[in-house]
Amino acid sequence: RSFFRHLPLFCFFSGKTFGNKRAKAATEKLRVSRSRHKEMGPPHTVNLCGAQWAAVAVLLAMYWRSLPLVYHFRMLWYILSGLLCPRLTSVWDSTTLHLRVWPDDCDWNGHMGNSAYNRTCDYARYHHMARLGFSRVAGANGGVFMRFKRGLTPLQSYRLETVIHGWDQKWLFLEHRFICASTGRVQAAAICKIAFVGSATTSCEGVLQKAWAAIRGFFSGGGSSRPSLMTPASALLMAGYIDVPGCAVSEAGKALLIAEQHFGKDKDGSA
């Protein structure tokens, strides 16, 4: 009975003693940590001098085009500039972009890399379509054949000329030429094929309704309907060009289609 009588007092004093030990240990740990910080001194701050700031500015000036979202803003710029420029009077007219090779365009060999060629072709392709008046359709790239004749060196200025090279019932063929600004020689050339994805709707209200329906289908989990393909002749007629033949395939376009046959077909049998 005496044991159970004094059990609450024993638990109280033992708990108080144990709590005092934990408090003393925490206090000692804090004292040791403060003494170590005093020995190390105040925290060091990074102060960049003028030369270091200049180096950072030079790096940003050379590689700012590789920052996130810059590609999309540049694409928007070329599309808007194409819409603001005068429209092409003929489907066979060419457009020109004046560009320069920057360090982020180059590879380890010291000249313009393969990816940079395709990226600039994207800019030129959408700029050319905007100059043609394709404001209600989008061009989906279906393949590119490119030939590299001479390399473009760093900081070398060049112009990129784009012109329609023909079309068939599905594909529109565009030709890109990378021409040196100083010598006028062709450094590289490419043939690409694009398919027109859009609608015959000409009113802005109809386009907004279809865009809103696609957004609702995406967020509801039901997906969106597959976009309809247009023939290049229909797209050119919609853009306002008359007397456009239904098919005008060039020899380069035929060669591209023949070369793509070696890649085989999909499992469902489609090309």
C-alpha cells in the first residue's frame, strides 16, 4: 500500500528530473552551436565586381534565345510581323528573313547545328504562311529533307528565303534556302511538306466556338475531335488566291515522297 500511495509523487519527481535533463541538453547544444558560429564569423556575402557583371551580361546577350519560352515568343513575333507586312501577290512569291548565327546555334564543330536549321525553318515557315494570308488554318509539318552544302560559322549573317515548291492533294511543299549575306552562296537547302489543319469557317465567331468546344472537351476528359485536313488548293482559295490548280507537284516534292517510302508504314497500314 505504501508503494501505491507514493507512486504519484515518484512519477512527478522522476518526470520533472527527466524534463530538466532534456532542457539542460538542449541548452548545451544551443550554446555549442552559437560558439561555433562565433568562431566561423559572420556569413559571407557574394559581391560581384564590374568585370563579373559584364561577363554575366555578355552570357545573357549570347544565350538569351535559349531561355524558356523565348522560342514561343519569337515564333509569335514572326507570325505577327508576317501579318503586318504586305500580303504576297502570288503564291509563287518568296519571303526572306535576315538572321545571324549566334553561339547557342552552334554545335561542338564550331558551326551552326542541325537543330538550329530546323528551328529557323519553323520561323520562316510560319512567317511565309502569315504573308500568304493563312490566318484561319495551321500548317502541320510532315517531314523535312535538308542538304548541308557549307557550314555557317558563328556570328555570320545570312538570309533565309522561303518559297512554295508545289503541292498535291494533301501536302504543300516549301523550299528553304540558307544564303550567305556576304557571298550570296547557298549554304544549305531544305524541302519540307506541310498539311493544312483547319476549317472552312470564315467568321471569327465560328472559330471561337470551335476553340471553346475543344477546351471544354480537354478539361472534361472527353478529349477533342480530330482536326480536319484541308487540301492545299482549298487553303489557297480560302486565302484569296484564284486560279489555283488542284495539284502542282514539283520534281523535288515527288523525290521527297519517293524517299519517304523507304521508311515503311504504320501498323495500321497508313503512310
